[in-house]
Amino acid sequence: MTEAPPTTSDGGLSDETFAELHEIAARYPEARSGLLPMLHLLQSVQGRVTPEGIEACADILGISAAEVAGVVTFYTMYKRRPVGDYHVGVCTNTLCAVMGGDAIFERLKEHLGIGNDETTPETPGQRSITLEHVECNAACDYAPVMMVNWEFMDNMTPQSATELVDDLREGKEIRSTRGPRIATWREVERVLAGYPDGRVDEGPGAGPASLVGLGIARERGWTAPATHEQGPTGSPADTATEAAEQADTSRAETETKQEEGHQDG
Amino acid sequence: MADTLTPVLTADWADEQSWKLATYERNGGYRALRTALRMAPDDIITAVKDSGLRGRGGAGFPTGMKWGFIPQDNPNPKYLVVNADESEPGTCKDIPLMMASPHTLVEGVVISSFAIRANRAFIYIRGEVVHVVRRVQAAVAEAYAAGHLGRNIHGSGYDLDVVVHAGAGAYICGEETALLEGLEGRRGQPRLRPPFPAVAGLYASPTVINNVESIASVPSIVGNGAEWFASMGTEKSKGFGIFSLSGHVANPGQYEAPLGVTLRTLIDLAGGVRHGHELKFWTPGGSSTPILTAEHLDVPLDFEAVAGAGSMLGTRALQIFDETTCVVRSVLRWTEFYKHESCGKCTPCREGTYWLVQVLTKLENGTGQEKDLGVLLDQCDNILGRAFCALGDGATSPITSSIEYFRDEYLQHLTNGGCPFDPVASTLFAAEGAR
């Protein structure tokens, strides 16, 4: 596991970081598209977004520091105050809240002695934790859900949540219930900047709830209809060509619907 | 008549190392890509149109038609952008799909980009799911190494580059024009339309933006044919979709079924509502779709029938709440979410969601008055249809629908001088006394 690149001795950004910021901007047809991952990279290096980091992005992208700051303040994952070794998120959107997320969040605030968006004080021999209630993290079938450094911790209880944060503080190795060994917040921010950390093959492909429907279908012999590939009637390409022959009428319909139909989706 | 469950996208999720290219190819992966590369791009668009596939991100706009809007005579580059910013409360299908089978998405990206003649594609994944980001990054790298991406793909002369882009925490970036702003390195605030993204999207160039599940469905359509896809589902809502059951059911999880399946069938498959309890209310497609009740258990879950029942199919995010759940508390929490996530660009949404929270808080803690219900409905009336994008509209859905079905419960809070529900009773660990 590679550590996040170091800062220079005076606390400034290293040449290596500048090189990576340029590298990120170069992934896109227009450099400014790199801003979100560039800010993730800065968080991995400095533990937050600093005024110096904002200036660096502004210089590289040729925009004002105010424009960069406007972006930093818009997105909740960017932190202007130092984040602890572990960012612990508790989902308190309605479904998780009802299923126990509210009770978990209350218990953790009390147990850690901090409020929302606060960090436990630096204590020798202990890792620090930043606690935050988060919005729906797309794991509702595993409610109540917590996130540690944006890795899933599924089906939590107040009891398992307090044990989890105690283990984190003691520096024990923790595995996500649907993911890898949990890295530090800074290491994870580097992945979000587009630099893989080698943990991709850890953890399962899917958790138990993701497989419930598939399991029932297999048990009962339910499948999608047989395809032409399995039958005698021809290859998929033939089917698509046949489908293409019906194009004229559908195109005419398209044009009439063009004005009325545009929506998200 | 198709089977009750029809695993296609979810079919290989239980395989050993399901996310690896070798596993995906062993299961027939990237064969549809080779088929597609031998087709004329317009014929792929036609096949997707004929399949009847409608956007799986919530709005249900026909995918092939969206592709057909791209002006091919426009001299600018064309772009495909995948909306993987899954954040609608209750929605939890794209995240497990990308974690278990990222190559299904990547293959869909290549075929779809080829169809619309894009040489660049972007997968915009919300940042708060780092393991999913890892899996998609690795799948893209594997696809490059295998020649499924890059220069002259499989000798076709077609080039495609894909960038995996992590967001940074903003529900609004699920709105397609706000997503484009985020992808351009700006605050994620929606754009005025027209011009639509098909004409002036990313970098003011023709752009298709599709949901993960929509794009992931494309290989199966190209591989098996439009008729095969259309043989599932209902008259105007064709094909299969992932239905996500969460909350107070015995076995929450992902159930892939033809559109038109009912909640009664799905809850039955899920082992019923939590033992000893009964269904109180549910969302058909996330918190932005008006809530429904037990009287809607037999509504076919397709675009038309759910709309007929006064709600929206949305993302098939079926959040199930039993009788221990306070509807006022639930709606207040969703409203706080909309207030937090309002991008601030337009007044009805920015100010309106603020005031909705004020009034709902008083109602939940019993300090409001009956006339506050009228105030709430009036506020909703001033947001719905007047906000810049669908976020404001969505914020009103849980409020107006809950007052329609549970007006008495709101009033009960007032006569009771506070919430009459024990929050412990609704938790997963209620039996253990919320330890």
C-alpha cells in the first residue's frame, strides 16, 4: 500500500502533487473538468482543502480562486477543516433513520463525545474519527447503513456501531461488510482522484441482499425468455437487422414527439 | 408470459469474482459488442428504439429516441455520459450493479457510444461509494487491455476513450444538466433547457446522458434482439428492471423482474412484511414519488399504471414502511433532505424547502396548528411546477401524498402534543430493545 504523497518540509505542496494535478486535468478535453478529482487529490495530500490547494487549482486551470472556492463549498465531500483518520458516516435519511440510523447516530455522538461534523481530539496511540450524518448512500436493502471512509458497513446496530468505532480508534484492521480492508480517509481520497490502490479485488461481488432475487429465481427455475441464440432461428445480428427494417415508422414518430418529450432520465 | 423474476443484469452477480473480465467473458460478455461493431450505428439506435427501453433513471424517457436526437451533422464531438450518481432516497440498484458486474456497464458504454458516434465517454459515479469506483476503474482498465476500448476497437476502425469520474457529494448532480456542470468542474446547478443536452450538452456539444441500468441493458438488447427485450414487460413499459425492496420486509434486496410486476408479488417473494406487522405506506420509486398505501398493492409497477395511481414508477425504489412508522417523521426527514440538497439556484426550491421544514417540524413536535396543513399545501403549490428542476417538484411529493392518505395522523400529533409513535418500535433491532 502506497502512502499518500508527502507534503514538502515547509508544508507546501510537493512537485509530485503538482505533477499529478496537471495529469488529472489532462484526462479531459477541457482541463477544468479535472477540478473535482483534483480536489479529491488535494484532500488525500493535505487532509482537507486548504487555501493553498485552492490557489494551486486556480493556477493550473486558469480560473480564479473564488471560482474554485465556490466549487469546494458546494460539494459536501470537500472538507475545509481537518478530517480524522476515519470518516464515519451514519445514514439518517428516512429509511435508515426509521430502521435504526437515528438511534445509531445518537449513540455514537454520546459514545465519542462529539457532535455532527466534529472530530475526536488527537490522543496518543489512538486514531481520530470524524462523525457525520450522511444522506442516502444507495444501500437501502442493508439498512441501517454506515459508511467508514465511504466503504459500506451494512445492517448496523447501536451496539455494533460502538464496537466498530472503538476498533477503529484502536487501529484494528476493519473490513467493510461489502468491500475491502478499510484504508485511511486520505488513502481513499486518492482513489477518488483516479489513482487505484490495489484493493479492487477485495470483498465480495455482491452482498446477501443483492442476491436475494437471483437466489429465488434459481430455486424456482425462473429465467428471462430463451434467446434466439439458443434456438434454431438465427443469430442475434439477424434479429437486430430484422428490427432495423421497421425503422421508417418509428423515425416519423420520433420527430413528432421530439418537442414534447424531453425529460431527464 | 415471462417468468415472475427474469435475472439478466443480475444473473451473474453470485459468480466467483463476478467483477473480473474473465468471468464476464466466460458468461458471454462482449459478444454483443462484436455484433454491434458489425452493425450500422443507426441500426443499433433503431434496435434500442424497437426494444421499447425507457430510461431507468426515473423519468422513463425512451432511450433510443434520446439517442436519435443527437444531430449527426453537428461538427462538434459527440459525448456519452453515464449518470452513475445514484442518490435518490431508496434507490440502490446501480451501485450493486457496478460493484458486481461493472463490465455489463462498460460493454453498454462502448456499444452506446458507437451507436451515437461518440469517441469519448464519461462515467460519473457519486464519490461516496469508493469500492464501486474501484471496480469500475478496474473494469475500464481491463477493457482497454483486452482491446474493447481504445484505438481501432477489434479492427473496426472505431476509437473510444472512457474516463471514470468521481463526484463529490451532491444529490442534485443526478439531474442531468447539473451533472454536466459537475463534470465541467463547476457547482452542480441545473441548466436552463432548451437547448437540451442532445444539442448542447457537455462542452456545448451533442451529448447523451443515460442512467447506469439503461446503458447496462443495451448489450442484452443487441445480443438477444429488440423483440426478446420487448417480450417482457407491459404494453408501453417493455423489458425488465431491477426492483429494490427495502425497509420493513422479511428479505429486502434486489429483484429483477419484467416491468408490470406488482408490489404484492414482490413482497410475497420477499417473505412478507416484517413478521407480525402490516404494510402502512411505500414509495414506488424513491422519495420523490408520491407515497402509496396497501390499497395500491396490485398496481402493476410500470410507468402508466403507477402514474394512474397518482404516483410515478421512478427508479423502482420500493421503500416499505409498516404501521410502527410515523409518516410525519418520515416526511419531515425527507423534506430536510431536499432542503439540504437544494442547489440554491432558484427561489421556489431554495426558500420553499426551508419553509416546508419549519412548518413540518412544528407539526411533528405537536406545536403546530391544523391550519398549518393548509399552509403546507399552499407552499407545495408554490413550488410544484415553479422550480427550476425536478428537485423542487420531488420535495412536494411526500408532503402532498402523505396529507392525502394520513391527514388524521398529522392531526393526532396536535391532539397528542407531539409524536405518538415510539421510534424504537420501527427499528430493525426493536426486539433487542435498541441496544
